[in-house]
Amino acid sequence: MRYDLVVFDNDGVLVDSEPISNRLLAGFLTELGHPTSYEDSLRDYMGGAMHRVHDLVLERTGRRLPDDFDEVFHQRVFAAFERELEPVPGVVGVLEKLAGDEMAYCVASSGSHERIRVGHRRTGLDRWFDDGRIFSSQDVGRGKPAPDLFLHAAARMGVAPERCAVVEDSPLGVQAAVAAGMDVYGFTAMTPAERLAGATRLFADMGELADLLRG
């Protein structure tokens, strides 16, 4: 293996949550008087922490979202996860191969710890991720595209940034990984390849990832 640590994004990389959460986010923003399409949500918010939603709405409209926005949104998302969420096809096989190779891995997500755990319990991925492998934007001052979260995860896992490979599916995540000095593998299942152009390598089938990481 050419790396000492594989750092997974969560939404869209481990769990197939992006269609669910962006559909609900677009609907909720529209309901609150900020017309947003599903495509708008993917373009503007995919891969970002919740503060990005607040910041962009305020910047564009001069209006703040309600104080309970995050709470209500997450209630809707978690309820939908319980009904619909599945692991990304092929990712269990990747985790099995990494574990078989005794390769260190973790997750570094813009989502909250609660969101990560809810998704992992629903999809059965919790067996692969104990507390020591889970890092959230809640743990750092700035979320993606700042490098802070990836650097925090690498430091906690005891691996130098240049020995890390990040697996991302959002432009914000690719920017964060590059800024952290890490190689980044851009997953293009949902995101057009040109939007992940800064990645070290692009791939469309999660089943290919383990072999790509071996180089």
C-alpha cells in the first residue's frame, strides 16, 4: 500500500446520503422563502458544514435562517435516513480489503457526530468505525474547504499528511484535501468529473478504489 492512512468523507462516499439530504435541504430552504432546487443544493452545499448554508443565505438575501433550522433539518434527515439510507455500493468490499491489509483508515466528515453515527447504524457501517476513527467538522474551528479537519484527523491517527489518501466526492472536500497536502481520490458517481479536477485521481466505481490505493 502506498499510503499509511485512508481518510474517507462520509456523505456520498460511505453512505449514499447526498440525494436524500440535498432533496430535503432544497425543499426546506424553499419552504422558508429561499427558492432552491435540488441541483442548486448540490452545487452550493454538497460537502460543506451547516454553517455554510447559513453563511450563503445571509450573504445572498441579508436574512438569517431560523434559530431552530439545524435542529428541524436534522430531524427530517434522520427520519429519512431510517427509511431510505444505504451504504454506497462497493464500499463494504473496500473496507474489508483495507482491514485485511491492516491498513489504517478513518472518516472525516462535514456532518455532525450524530449524523455520522445515525447513518452508520442504519447502514451497518458502524462495525467498521469505532469512536477513534470518526472525525467531524464539529471537532475543528473551520470546515471544508479549509484543511483543518483533514489535518486534525491525520494528527489524531498519528500519520503525516503526505502519507494520507483522502476519498472525496465534493469540490469543497477536494479543495480541503489539497490544502492539507494530501493525495485525494475524487469519486465521480454523483459529481461531474470537471468539478473534481483538482483531485490526484478520479474514479467512478467504488469497487475500484482498493486497487487504486495500492498503486
